[in-house]
Amino acid sequence: MKALSISGPGVTPYEVVIGRGLLAQASSQITPYLAAPRIAVVSDATVAELQGAGVLRSLTEAGIRADLLTVPAGEASKSMATLTDLLDRLLDLGLDRRSTVLALGGGVVGDLAGLASALFMRGIAVIQAPTTLLAQVDSSVGGKTAVDAPRGKNLIGVFHHPRRVLADLDVLATLPDRQMRAGAAEILKAAMLADADFFAWLEGHVEAVLGHEPAALEDAIARAVAIKAGIVAEDPTEQGRRALLNLGHTFAHAIEVEAGFEDDSVLHGEAVALGCVLAYRLAERLGRVSPKDVRRVERLMGVAGLPTEIESLGLFEADALLARMGGDKKAEGGVPVLILPQGIGDAEVVRDVPVGDIRAVLRGA
Ligand code: GLY
């Protein structure tokens, strides 16, 4: 078991615990962090079926009053309508300001339940129990919460840090391979933007990570979380350096919005993987990375079973994607602001990328 501390200006320090059996002993992991023995467990229908009863039992046996609230699985639940409904249900349960929300699920549940807990009675505690690899290495850590708007991902949200994050490796055993690969995309992203040694390690170990080898999996999660912890500590509210964590995300969000949120035809991690490849190709055009670096990135994505070509995710018009990129949160006056790599293990925010170069990369030129 590993524990990493997250802190920073304005952040009440909290731990990300990575290990096995954390949800089986949910009450001992959670009880010390409660203001009162009252919890709403927010989950999606799929995760609730697998984990809900066990978590509720552990909490109830410890004398905690716990109720399970579910939302439909999938990105479509990250909506204002679902958020409003969830807040109503928290009120119906009679939760008060000393109650805690336990977000039990992937990134959708974490972002939605995190935002609900931030808004409920002006803010109650949330504990994140991420059940996908992607949520364990990225979305559960760092306090970002959000729902999507029809015109863009994560456009409505606040920063609300959790009291604790429980990244239980056991829950990944039932995660579909496609979801494991999507989660690996955020691990690869962390290495690409901040840690060349970690990238080299992944070139030799990504198959072990995807194959659930316990030591490799725990190391990969801990190293990705440590990178994020370091960046969040410097810039918790994304005034500068934290934007680097969005490597590949401007492309990714455009693809996700164009693909639509109705089904999971494109998973966030798949879009991020492709977005990182596109960011490297763009950086190569701009002379920021070598062709060799781009090939290394493409090769590692390929070994991880992640997309490296737009067509593998669907048919997208380059100009439609460009227009979406101009509507991204980071855009300034409709002009995309991009995170571009500088070799492997370093990246920076770039504001003046010629639109023609972005279009060329989107067209595969
Ligand atoms: N997922 C990027 C961040 O948390 O800042």
C-alpha cells in the first residue's frame, strides 16, 4: 500500500491511498475522516451492482448511516439535469452539513458527485473511491469537479478537494480491458509531460500494467499520482502550470464533443491518447520534438492498444474539430491554447500555434 499527500495553497492536505482491499475495509478507511456518521454513497448502476452492497455493509456495520444513490452509467450523466436530480435526492435523504458524500465510481461519478458535494448546503465533504484506472490516476485527484454543457466538456464546475482518495487495486480486476487501456492513456500522458524516466519505464512495463501485475500496476498509479500531486501543489486552481496536465485534452475534448455524449463510442482516455499523439505531431511540425520522439509515443500508444489515428475513433471534419477547440475552456477569444510537448518528459502552454498547422495535423497531413 502507498499513500501520497496532496497539498498546496488553499488545499486542506489529504491522502491518496493506493493498495488492495481498501473498499473491503471501507469503514476503517473512511470513519476517521467523517464529521458525523452519515454518508450518501453516489455510484453508477454498473459499479453499484459490483461494489455497492459490500461498501454499504462495511459502513453500516461500523455504525455509519449510509444510503446508496445511483445514476446511469456513462458520460451523459455528467449533465445539469442529473446534477439537479442528485442534489434533490441528497435533500430527500435529509443529509446535513456534517454529512459526507462517498463518490464510488469512475470519472463521471467522481466529477458529478464531487460537484454535488461542493454545492450541497454550500459544500460538504467528499471522499473519492475511484473504480476505474483513469479515475485513480487522474480525475479523483486534485479537486476538479464538473458537469458537461452541450457545447463542451467540463464547462460547469468548481474546485472542491476530497477529504481522502481510496484507489483500490482490487476493483480494477473487473474493469473491462478497454477501460484499463483508457486509464493507461492518462498514465502515459503524465510521463510524457513530466518524467522521461517514467516514460522509459512504461515502454518496458505497460503490458504488465495492463495485465494487472500488482507491483507494476501499483507503481504506475503511484508515479502518475505523484506527478499530478507535484503539479497541483504548485498550482491548485490552474493559474499556470496545472494546465500542463491537459496535454492532449484540447484535441480530446473536441473529439468527444463531436462524437456526442449519448453513448460511449469514444472513451475519454481514448480521446486523450489520440490527443497526445496529435499534440506530438503538431510539436514535430513546429520543431519542438524530434521525429524519433513522435515514433516512441506512437509505438507506446500502440502497445497499450490505444488509438493513434483519428479515423479509428470515427469520421470527423477537421474544421468542426477546430471550431470545438476554439470553444475549449483554455481557449482565449476563440483561439485554442494548446499544451505542447518539448521532447519527452516536458511540456508547456503555447498560445500562438498557427491554425493552419493545427488543421494540417487534424487532416493527417
Ligand atoms: N485532469 C487535469 C487536472 O486535474 O488538472
